[in-house]
Amino acid sequence: MDPAQQHPRGNVPEVASPEMGERLTAAWEDGTLVLPLREDSSPVRLPGLHKSVLPASLAGPARAQLAGIGERFAAWRVVPQGNAPVIVRIPHVPLDEMHQDLTHEIAALTLIPSAAGPRPIAVEDDPALSPLGVPYVVTTEVPGTAAPPQTWTAPHLDAHARLLARLHSVPAPGRGPVSFGEDPWRAVHGQHSASLLAEVEAEIGAWRAKHAATISRHDLEPFLEAARERVAGVDAEVAELDGLVLAHGDLCATNIMWERPAEGPEPLVRYIDFEWAQGDDPARDLAIIGGPVHGGPWYLPLEEAQVDLFVRTYVQARAGHGELPEAVADQSALRNRMRAWTAYERTAMLVHVASRADAGSSHREVLPVLRGTLARELGLAG
């Protein structure tokens, strides 16, 4: 039976609709949004969390405001009466289109350094058990707003590099997800790092299966092959890296929040939306912010000198968190892996943008810019 049909609240409304807002407030008020429905399931306050990250009350009057709609999630701001707001993120795509289970995202949040991002509160990935009728995650709110790429300054890039170095101070034994429990890396312990090339080849296969018409219409096949070749050149190196870290996985401009402090000129920075977080190559997070391949609200157009300064600032900051692994100390190799990650991630975004260009004017405007800058990076005709 469809979980929406068997759910006691009836049919499930659209995740960004006023009806979903009403369901959110009702679930908060009756205490089911973050309290356990049964002993062995979520939603549940996670073990080991410090009480200070939780609202003073987990039930009672509240209001819900739609905070925004991203590529995969609708984000709601639930404001309890007299207490700290929380953020409820609800996927608006099928769960099989998600990079990983929601539980892995929340598990990753239990490991991040303080003030790097939100603190985890609850997760439910089974629609049949959810008081909303759909999966969701609940975290503390991260104050601030995202800065459009054209408004970033040198202090912004410097602050991002330093916070990223702090996030990457959490080591990982391999490429793979974070899990709940005493051993958060049990899914990757005792294994070689997952092959990046195998991952890319699987993704390309999925793109071809799902977006064949888009790939053909926009002549994207050369981009897929060029990205694969670029990744193949670093695959053996990534598999043997000595310095894998807890990586965010999607640190584009829209996932970086800025807050102007009451005192001092430097902006305060924090990260949101850890849906891609896992053990990974630090070059992945360094590459996503931007560079020569850019377009849309996600990527900063950066000159080579700016990228070089960003990486050097990051490396210097990493040194302040302990001995530098060779994967970071060798900046030439680090930059080479960044180029491979850029080819992979921007090609994925190119396919995504092209698939939505017919339906949305914003994606139509981004497509030629992203395509042109990526073509130059990969040595292809625009």
C-alpha cells in the first residue's frame, strides 16, 4: 500500500504547500515531530547530543514558514513559541534519487566541529512512520544568508577556506558514508576507498538512462567522456590517499551561510545542507566553490590567482589543526585532483541544468554559461 494512503493523517500534501506547513505545526504541537514513535525508530532525539542544541520545549504552539526550495529539498522553518527555531528539510524528489539515506546525513552532523554547521535533532526516512507522511530531517537553524557569487569578496573566500580546514580536521578512514553508533565509519572500515572512477561511470550510466533525450539534444556526450577521462587520471591516486576527511560534498555558494557580526569587519561563515556528507577527498570540497568553470547561483567565477590563494589559505589553516597529510601538503597533486572533481561535479550539474532548461527560464539562462566554461576547461568545442 502507498504510505500516503495508509498514513493516519490522510493523503500527503505537496512538500512546499501551506497544507504541509499546517501538518508540520500539528506534528510539533503534539510532540511527534522529534519524539520517538516507537523505541527502535525515528523520529527521535539522537543519543549523545548535548541538551543545549535542543529547543527548551519539544512540543507546544509553533508556526511554520517555508524557508526555501532547493534542488532536492524543501526547507521549513518551525518556530516554537518562545523557543529557538528549527529547520525541517523534506525531500521533494524520490528517495532513490538521493545520494544517500537521510540517516547518513544526520549521522555526519554528529561529527562536524562546533559552529561549522547545524546540529542534528531528528530524522525519519520511513514515510509510513513519519507524522508528516514523508521522510524528513530536523536540525538547528543556521543563521545568516547565502551570498550570490558576484558579491563574494576576498574576506569571504578567506573565511570559507579557514572553516573548510576546520571541517576537514575530522579524519575518515575511507570514501563512504557516516553511520550511527559507536563506530561511525563502520561502513568504510577495512575496505579500500570506493573507486571514484567506478562511481563516475555508474553516474554516467544513470544519466544516459534517465536523460538520453537531453544528452542527445544538447550534444552532451563529449562532456561525459571528457569528465570520465579526467577522473580516470586520478582514480588510482584517490584510492590510495592518506588524508581522507569528513567532507561536505556540496559546498557551492548556496550552501554557505554568512552573518555579519556585531563587531569586527570579517563575515561569519557556516555551512548547511549536508546531504552529500561522507568520508572523501578534501579536493572535492575545495573544487566545488568555483573557479574557471562557473554559472548560476552556485559557483564563483575565479581567476587562477584567486584559486591559488584560496588553496594556500586552506593548506595553511589545515596545518593549524595538526600534521598535514601528503594529500594536502602536495598542493600540485591537490590542484590536479580538484580539476578532476570539477570535471565530474560540473558535468553532473550541466546534465541537470540541461534537463530542466525547457521548463525553467533560470536554467535556460545558466545553461550556455556553464556549458561554455566547462567546454573550455575540458578542451571541447563550446
